[in-house]
Amino acid sequence: METVSRYSRNREAIQEYLLGTKEHPTADVVYHALKAKNPSVSLGTVYRNLNQLAEQGRILKLSMDDGSEHFDGNPLPHHHFTCRMCGRVLDLDLDPDILKDLNDAASADFNGVIEGHSIYFYGLCSLCKK
Amino acid sequence: METVSRYSRNREAIQEYLLGTKEHPTADVVYHALKAKNPSVSLGTVYRNLNQLAEQGRILKLSMDDGSEHFDGNPLPHHHFTCRMCGRVLDLDLDPDILKDLNDAASADFNGVIEGHSIYFYGLCSLCKK
DNA sequence: GTGCTAATAGGAACTGTTATTATTATGCCA
DNA sequence: TGGCATAATAATAACAGTTCCTATTAGCAC
């Protein structure tokens, strides 16, 4: 079921929007942002393109602990933090050595193949800790 | 909004079911298992009690990467692995030292308070890797 | 340009979850 | 023990987020 993907103004706009923000918006937020510039976009289009971009590895899809999905314009492996007060999602970089140790430790007495992991940190962000 | 929780046959049955399985079922799976013994249970009751048990820390609620929620009768901190072929969720124990390093590394240049983390490993389980 | 097909808008349909309501059951206290 | 306040329940309606469907529009190879 391989489909060739043609140019699409909406898909471009979605990726641009994600690249231009440090936030990690939900599909709905992206939808409203796009709608501000082009009122005729459809929510279905936003979902289709977000998922397509994520499948192609051009953006990241984050499944948060509360079940909601957020999107991240930075496809490079990195980690995330969610504030339990305000719900904001922030980037968080980790020492690569730690991560290697982590996969090694997980593989230690596990009988399958560990290909990767997702880590979500939680707590209070700098604003909410006051 | 504190409510005292009384005894409930259904809640007991739900917890017993979770304790008696090594699987990590979804609410729906729990619902069908309970229904087999008592056809009059309602899906709403299952959700209410699963959430209540999770809030009380008597079970764990797992938000998987695909957005689905699974429940785990073992409330002690441990980690999970999801097979990308069959979708099964398995337990996975990690060296506590690694985890301490992980939180320390995350706290290093972060301005808020890191209270904890969830880690989800993925790959192929022992059955699917063949 | 013509023709093929991906992308689209709009809305219906679907899924998982929560809220509502009337009823039943638990457990305290006289 | 019986009465009472209220938690728990079953059934179902409502809801949110997401996917699916159909007719139409737009990229792009020729």
C-alpha cells in the first residue's frame, strides 16, 4: 500500500508550523493554527498529514500519560517532560551514555529484542514550581 | 471531594483478576473477563473501579505509545515492554542504579522539579523475533 | 493542454471513556 | 436487629478524539 506523496500546501504548512514552535501541540491546536491562515482546512486533513509526517519520520508523535497525543517538529531522538500542574510539554536532553546503559540494562535478562524506548519525565516546570 | 470507599464485590473481582494474570489487559478485556462470571457488570463500573484502584495506587495504569490504556495488577514501580508485532505488554525489571542515574541526568540542566518518569521499551518479544 | 491519481473539505461514523440517573447494597448507629 | 445515609451499581446517554467516506480539486507526467 505504498503511496507516492505529492506536494501539498497543507502538509508543508503543518510541518512549518511545528518547526516554528517550541511547544508540542495537539492535533487540535495545529488545526486551529492552520485555520487562522486558511479557514478552509479540515480537521481530517490535519490528522492525515500529521500521521503521514510522523510515519515518514519527519515529525514525532508523543503519546502522553494522560492519553492525549502531542506532536513535535523535531524528529531527532530526544526526551520530554510534562508538567503535572500546567500540562506543558518541554524538551529535555539526556546524556547519550545513560541511554546506552539503559538499553543494555533492559536487554540483560530479556528474551526478545529491544529496539528502543520512550521516556516521559514528569514533575513541575520552572514556572509552576513557585 | 474525598469519598470513603466501601466494599464492592466488583472492585474486588477486578483487582483479583489483575493480580491473577501476568498480562496487562485493557479496560475492555477486564470487562469481558468479569462479564463471564457475572453477566450483569457494566462497562462503566469497570472503568470507574480501574481508575479508582489506580488513583489509590493499588494498580497501575499504563498509557501505551499507540494511545491505548492497559492496567497492571502490580503497583510496585517497574517497567514495560511492548512487542511491535503482537502488541503484548510484558514486565521488564531494571537495575535501580540506572534509574537513579537517569533522573539525575534529566535534572542536570532542567529548571523545574523532576518527580519521576515512565519508560516504555519496544521491539520484538521472544515469540515474535523468530 | 489531457489524464491519472494524490490531496482536500466536509461531514458521517466509530472508539474509548466519562457522566447521568434510577436503583441496589453497604455499613454505621440506635 | 432495623433504619438510614450514601457508596456502588447497571444501563444508557453524552462526549472527545480520531478515522473513514465521498465528491471535488489540484499536482504532475506526458
